[in-house]
Amino acid sequence: MTFADKVINFNKQLEYTGPELPAGIRIMNPFKEEEQAMRISEEFYRKYYSDENKRHIILGINPGRFGGGLTGIPFTDPKRLQSECHINYEGKIAHEPSSVYVYEVINAYGGVEAFYKKIYINSLSPLGFTTIDIKGKEKNYNYYDSKALCTTVTPFIIDNIQKQIALGVYTDTCFCFGTGQNEKFIKKLNDEHGFFNKIVALEHPRFIMQYKSKSKQAYIDKYLQAFSEV
């Protein structure tokens, strides 16, 4: 089986079957909610991962509503899907700041083919979470935003780290998006389970775009340096 075959099968079986989530928090599964997500993701993985090569993994937090939550591809919003990956998307063309940054990194690395030949991106929780704010609007929610949610979904996260390692990823180094709560949590799990020899944390794309955009090139350089060391 190719790396693509394994990821596609992984996505097809993705389902949260753990304990009930805390009140007000909903699981977000693009492969069950978005009509195009499975078709798009299959096309994407067959395009860039149809080989038997191993990759290094980057683990983010969990999918957002306007990136992977629509396309089924982590950190890839509909705009980047079309402009960078040249895969068709039908419907509203959403924009996710994290996706903008990630594809700037990818282009600096050498382009989509070069990048995806070496690196596989997903998240600690490959399914997302949302909540409803006081105005009745649905918002992204992170697995660590409440202790109750984090505790509830920890077994799901552990199971999915193991499944993603089995896709064919190197275990010498895992890259982590997020130098705060996400880094802290993955390092705790790694200390307990020994998934990877080393965790290398990089500032989260959303944080860079929101708070450090003037220094963006320095962060791109930092990412590229980290990737060059594996």
C-alpha cells in the first residue's frame, strides 16, 4: 500500500466514539459533514503521496472550520487547495490565515511536491471541535480549551497518534505546531508513551499571522531550518 492509500483509509475510518463531550462542545468531522471532503482529500493524497516513502510528521492542534474542516486536508483552505494544489473546490471559497502561512512555508521549501514528499501534516486530534458563542455563532474550539474536554478526548488523541505513526512516519523527530499548550500536552503524552525520540515545537501558524506578521519571514526561516535538520 502507498502512503496515500493508508491516509485515505485512515480518513475513512475517522470517527469519535469516546465518552460524551462536555456540554456545549460539538465534534467536527469533515468527512461526514462536508460532501466534497473525502473526494478532495483522496485526490490530494493520491497526487502527492502515491509512493511508499516515509515522512516526518507535523502535528497541529485540531482542524479549523475554514481549512481542514472544509477540505479534509490539514492547514489547506479552499483558496490554497485551488491556487497551490490545483484541485477543484465547489462552493464558498473560505480563507484561513494558518493555511496562508503554511503554504508560504511550503513555497519557500521548494513547492508542494517537494514538501509533501518529505512531510505529512495532521493534528493531535484529527477531528475538530466547535462551540456556540453568546451570539449564537459557531466558533472553533481547541481540545485544550477546557480541562474537561482535554481529559475526555485524551484516549482518542493517543489512539490517533499511534494510527498516524503506522501510516509510515519517522519516529526520530515529530514537529509540533504550537509552543504553548499544544507543545506541553504532546510532550506529556510522549513522555508517557514514547511515540517519538524528540518533539520540535514551532510557533503556530495562526499565532504568527495574528501577532507576529511583521516578523513572518523570520518564522519561515526558523521552520525551514528545523526541517533541514531531519
